[in-house]
Amino acid sequence: MHILPKAAISAAYLSACLGAFSYSIPLAHAQQSQNSTEDKEENGQEAQKQGIEDILDAAIAADDESAVDAIAKYSKNNPNITKKAEEYKAAKAEKNQLAKAEKLKGNLFQNWHGSGEFGAFQSSGNSENIGISAGIKLLKESKSWRLKFNAQGDFQRSNGVTSREQIIVGLEPHYVINDRLFAYGLTQFERDKFQGFLERYTLSGGLGYQIIKTDIVQLDVKAGPAWRDTKFTDGRSDVSIAGLAAANFKTNIASNIIFRQDASAYVQSGNSSLAALSALDAKLSDNLTARLSYQVKHETNPPAGREKTDTLSRVTVIVGF
């Protein structure tokens, strides 16, 4: 099989089409027989078919799936091209499935991927500042488990005085029960003295369900009991049992733009906590994304002198790895 370089696919295609087209031009000499004309037209069609098949072979050799799809689409009346394209797609799907299965066999320290986030924030509520925001997210998936780790911090300090310090670190394992249902666990630490607490520890466990699961839209919810230990800035401490409900929504509004909406509520006697995050992601390259986000956090009974609601606007760049 003759293999064309990937870079020459479009040139070869043009050459083949032009060569084939030249056979279909009526002959300049009227004295040639009808049989000769028909023979040349037939030869031209064969040359065109062979040229397109050569291009398809080159696309398959280069593993260029989009090119294979395009050639198959515009040559669907050619059974040879259709067969080759279908065989390529089937082989590629099997290869991807085997690679995914092999990846899921990794041990605890293998097959992690994630992203790092860095940028600036502007806050309102208990503090009105502009500062630095940074975070990291990690995800490990296996056949039966997903393990999520996240850490986010917002910091601002001027003239030796810290005017914003918000930290949240969490670890969340998911056990996959079936294609949509999962059990979750959550261990989390928070610090936000400007919202009224020096330390807050949370433990939770419950069930979650993926309500919508498509290539364009995903929506999952989870709920369960939660144990919370909070040390407030006014010296109070509170240990209580709360109910946790949360939802995560994501949709692709364009080929390179994603909208996300996350919300959570810890409901308990005394002080309940509500949080919502809206984010718009613009994919700049395979591993680089720009994000605009807006976060609202609300405490129903903060210490005296503290605002109940804080907002945080972020402009960040996310690097995937």
C-alpha cells in the first residue's frame, strides 16, 4: 500500500481530483469515436477513486480520525472507502477501550491527573480587597473508585496587615455503585477568619446520583449527614451534626467554552452554611484554560460584627497536567 505523508494529504487529494476531472472534459477533436470518450471517462473515474483511496490510506496511517471521517462522508457511495473507514473506526474504538481498561488497573500512586489554578480575586462583604488566588485539583479514577483532592487559597496582605485569608482543602472518594449511582465520603478543612471562623473540620458520607450524563451536559447531586467542628473568631466552638446537600452542573456552550455551576448547603441548628460558585471556562489550548468565576458564601449566624454574606470574583489561568 502506497502511504502518503500526512502533510501531503490535501495536496494529493487536489491532485487526484484535478487529474480525474481532466478525464471528464469533452474531447477537443470531434472525429474521436464515442467508445474512446467513454473509455477515458471510465479511466478518469477509476483514477479519482484510486486517488481518494490513497488519501484515505494516508489519513489512516497518520491516525487522523477527522480526516478519515471527512473522506468517508464525501465518498459514501464508494464501498471500498466505507469499509476501510469502518474498519479503522472499529479498531480505534477497541484500542481506546483497551487503553482505558489498562489505565484503570493502576495502583494508588498511578494515573492521577489534575490542574493548577493561579490568578487574582476581588472580594466584598467582610473584606473588600484585591489579592492573589491559587488552587490545585487532582483526580484519580479506577474501575470502581474516583478520588478527588482539591485545595484553594485566597490571600491579600499590605503594610504588614493580612486583610484576606481563605483556605479550603478537601479529599472526596467516590465508590461507583453503577453507571450513575455512587457513594461518597468527604473530609474537609476550612479557614476564613474574615467570615468568622478560624478552623472548621467537616466529615460527611452519603449517596450521589448523576442525573444527566451526556457529552454536552452533566448534572450530579449528592446528600448525606455531616459532622462539623467549628472554632469561631469570637472564641466560641461548635460541634454539630448537619445535613449536606450539593449539586454540580456543567455544560459545553461552545466547542471551547464550558459553564459550571456548583452549589452546596450544610443545614444545622445554630449556624448553617450555603455556598455557590459560577464559572466560565475558555479553553485556550490542550492544557491551558482561562476562567472567570463568581463565588457567594453565606453563614446564617456568624459572630457578632461579621457580615453574613461574602462574595469573591476571580480571574485565573488553569494549567492541566
